[in-house]
Amino acid sequence: MSDLSYKVIVGLEIHVQLCTRTKMFCGCALRFGTEANSRVCPVCLGLPGALPVMNRQAVEHAILAAMALDCTVAEFTKWDRKSYYYPDLPKNYQISQYDLPLGSHGHIEIPLEDGTTRSIRIRRVHLEEDAGKNVHAAGNFSQVDLNRAGTPLLEIVTEPDLSSPEQVRALAVELQRIVRYLGVSEADMQKGHMRFEPNVNLVIDRAAQQFKTPIAEVKNLNSFRALERSVAYEIRRQLDDFLETGRTMQMGNKSTRGWNDVDEVTVLQREKEEAHDYRYFPDPDLVPVVTTPQWIDEIRARLCELPVRRQVRYVQQYGLSAYDAGVLTADRSTADFFEQAVGAGGDPKRVCNLLTQVGLKLAKDRGRDLPGLGLEPGAVAALAAMIDRGAVSASAGNTILQAMVETGKKPEVLAQELNLIQKSDAGELEGLVDQVLAENAAAVAGVKEGGKKSQKARAFLVGQVMQKTKGQANPKVVSEILNSKLGGS
């Protein structure tokens, strides 16, 4: 294989369930986990004579997402019927958008491991309704739950600009952050709010010739892990298949494959249909959507700073690591709280440590977001200032933050009540240092000898002082006193 090289080409289709109160074309309420077929009506059941009515909020959510992805929003678009038969599609067609999508020609920035970003082109963004759900757990037969039928879905299709499983995952993660920031979707994959379908093939260079493997589309992936691993598997499978059979795009149609999460392999399902197989035509029961400048301006006013831009800004403005900036910007409410605490006077790095090491863990344990803990940004800023001026240690600050959540009390009050105020009075601490030096002659000699043992001996002496003060001595002040008495730095 020394004369062979290849390039990975991946385009991604993403279905995002929009968080509207009702379905796309009827008034049925959207509720997860309700009794099967309890949220249905003549429209979503596809009964004769039932007429659909467009959900305006779903259209506005879709336009907002298209704007965030820098798409051109169509001035005129229409609804089309995508015809196919499947048990969970009672009308035998899906209402979608074919040749006139709501948004097109956009892009999304994804963060890379080196802290930079890469732009991935967005081909189209369009609205459609979801199908129902087939259930296979009752026995040797299948059942159909149509509660999900008619749910508003935003389909986002990228250009084939992705070149690794890691980039595919990064795009999916970033898109989840974006739709959550915008408030257009909860994007909870455990509830099926986001589903991914990567289209994968290889461009192989061999013996001065170029070959393209047939495109494989992996259907309905509902986790980042499955998405990344299925793409990685497809790369290996297609390369092995080419080496064994020589099959290229000209010799085989695009195929649809499923993901076996247990064996971590893709499984052939069928040869992929082309657009003409679906017999698209305009839906005669729905009027087109015409966007006016005023309507567009109203929706554009809801845009916010996107998470990847916020993440980069946190690194540049606050000096945070790319990792910490990513943790803080993963959720909009967390990022907003962080900035409020910094705005109240908290040091950015200190506030970041308090929130990422304690606050977010407490929020996760309680099943809520960070603001849901009841903390005040100003109180967190005050606690950060107490740590920075040495009033309490960093570890004591973590204890105080947890107590703030549990009691609602101010950090200054809790520091006193929990006896966590650091002793920084040099005069008071000097007597304790003298006592420790007198009791530990061997360690003193170790410090004066220098070499590798010196730092260990010095740390031991600091620890002895801390022990005598029950952890309340300011270790920085103790070290300064030791240095003045024993020399060193």
C-alpha cells in the first residue's frame, strides 16, 4: 500500500427537532414520553379531508437558525410533498421543502484541537415534518406510535467539507451548542431531538490514478459517539472494499447503511433512492412562505453571540485555556453567569475555577443549570476576590461556594461561620514558624543543605505550620517567613 493514499470526504445531514409547543401543521401538543398515540389528530394521522396549517413559530425558529449559520434566507419558499410508503408515515408522503429551501449557502465555524477554527459550508437549511416511530419490543410483530408524526424538524445539510471523524463530531457538538444558544431546540439526543446522517466516501490515489469509492449514508445516529465511530468504521470498510474489489463510484450506487452499536459496524440496508424516486411536487394544501424585510429584522434581533466566537473571545480577552473556555461556553446560561460575575469585579480565571470545579458539578448533581443553583453573580465575584487577597484559601473557597448553594448566605458570613479565614498576620505566624523550626532540626538542616531534598524539607516545614493552625495559615505568608529565616525562595 506504499503507492496508495486517500482523502476522506464527509458531508453531514442533521435533523433538529424544534422546541415549539405544538406540531408543524396541526395543534397537537408536543410531549415526550406520553402514552402511545395520545397526541394525534386527523391532520397528523393523515385522515381524508384534514387540512394542515403552518406553525409560524417553527418557521421563525428555522429562519433564526439559518441566520446563525450565515445562510441566505429565501424571500419565497414553498412546501413540497415527498412521497414514500412506510408504516410510520400515515399520509404516504412527508411535507418538506425540495427545490426552494428556507436557507442556503451558509457556513459554520468548528473549533479545532489547536485552538483555531475551520469553516464548513452549509448547503441548505429547510423545514419538514417528522414521521412516527415503529416499536419492535412487544413480540414478533411491530407497532406504530404516531405521537412524533408531524413534529417540526429542521434539516441542515453541509457540503462535503469534513475530512475526519473528529471534525464530524466537532461540527455536531458545535451545532448542538448553537441551537441551544438560540433557544430553538433542546437538542437532547436521548429524546431524539438531534439525529445525524453522515455521507462518507474516499478519494483514493493509486499508481498515478484517482478513484472515488461509492458514497455510503449512515442513517439515524443519535449520539456523538456513534457518529464519530460510524464514520471511522466506514473509512476502514470502504478502503478495504476498494482494495479487495476495486469498486468505485461509477460501478455502484449510493447506499444506505445502519449502525450496529453493539458490534460497532455499519450494515447495508438498501440502495439509496434518488430525488426523482420521491416524486416531489408542491403541496396544494399549504400556501408559500414569503419573508418580508420587517419580519426578517424582527427575527434577526434575536440573534446572540455564537458559542464558538464566545469561546475564542474568552481565550483572547480573559486569558482562559481553550478547554476552560469551551466548558464555560457549552451552555449559554453558564457563559452569561460567568460574564456577570466578571462584570461584578471577579477575576476571570478565579471565577472560572470556582464555576468549573464546583458550580457546574453541583448543578449536574441537582439536575439543573448553573443559574438554577440560586447563586448571585456578585456573591461569586466577592468570593473570588476573597481568595485573591488571601482572606481564604482556594480550597476553602470551594467549600464556601458549596455552602453558598446550600444556605444562600454571603461568602463573608460563611467564611466566619465555617472558621475558614486564613491567618495572614506575619507577627502571629512568625512565632509558630519559630516553634516548628525548633521542633524539626533535621528538616531545617535539609533545607540548608540544598539540593533535591531542600524543596521537600521546606514543604514539610510549611505543612507543619499549616497543621498547627488547622489549615488556616496563609501558605504564601508562611513561605515568606521561612525564606527570611532559612534563605532561599
